[in-house]
Amino acid sequence: MNEDIKTFTISIYTENNIGLLNRISAIFQRRHINIESLTTSRSEIDGVNRFVIVVNMTETNAIKIVKQIEKQVETIRAYYHTDEETIFTESCMFKIKSDLLFDEPQIQNIIKESDSNIVTVNKEFFVLEKSGRRHEIESLRRDLNVFGIMQFVRSGRIAVTKDEMKITELLSAFDNQ
């Protein structure tokens, strides 16, 4: 029986230690699994960080990876979720020549229709910011590419689960140690 490859969001709650990112990425590398995006930040508990890693793989591999990640000393807990089980978004920024903002009426329409925001404008360039799903960001990139993009950057996925994760009690116990 062949198992379907799906997109999974892996959430890892960890202590903030040097070298942990290398060890976690090595787990994926050994299994020849490409990381689509990776974001790390503080979690809801002081002293605890959260990694959000997006990968395409089978659920069997997701289970194995999460178990391997939890073997890392600094890992408090790791979870995997499907897209349907999470609420997620990405952010991006575009740097574009300023004269286009004033000379190309279509740029104004693209900005309005895409729900993006102008972050800054000066005489050389303006910066546009957009948050949303990857396909929305890619669509905006294609629309703006016609006019020339000076710089483009996109964040990794940030996500929360739709259902309650029992991590809060576990993290509170960790915080009180």
C-alpha cells in the first residue's frame, strides 16, 4: 500500500540551545526530506522556543521524524499536523522602483486587489508587504514581476492548531521548574 505524500506542519517546543537547529535539520537530511520552510521564535512560555517546519512527506515519516526530534535533549515536545488542522500564514515584502507607483495605474490596482500594504515610500523605491497563503503571495509576485521587482523576501510559515494542544500545561510545568 502506497501512502500519500501530504504537507505537514511540524511544531517543536524546545529549550533555546546552540546547535539544536543543526541537529534537527540533520534528522530531515538523513531521510532525504526537503524542508519547505522553517520559522523559529519564542513560544507562549518564557525560555521556550517553537520551531515551525513545513515538509511534504508521508504520515508514517512524519511520525518517525517527530519521535526522532523528541529524542533531542533540548526538545520538550514535538507535534505534526496537516494543513486542515492548522491556521497558517506567511509574510513577504517587495521592493519596487518608486516611479512605477506613480506612473503605472495598474500597480495601484494590484496593491488594492491583493490586500497588500505600502510600508515605506521614498524617491528611489517603495516597499510592499503582504501576509497570506503561499499561493496568494506567489500570485502577487507574478503580477509584480512584469514591472520589475528589485528585491523579494518571504517568511516561513507561522501556524497555530485549530484544536487545543495540551502543550500549555506541559510548558507551564517546565516554566515553574
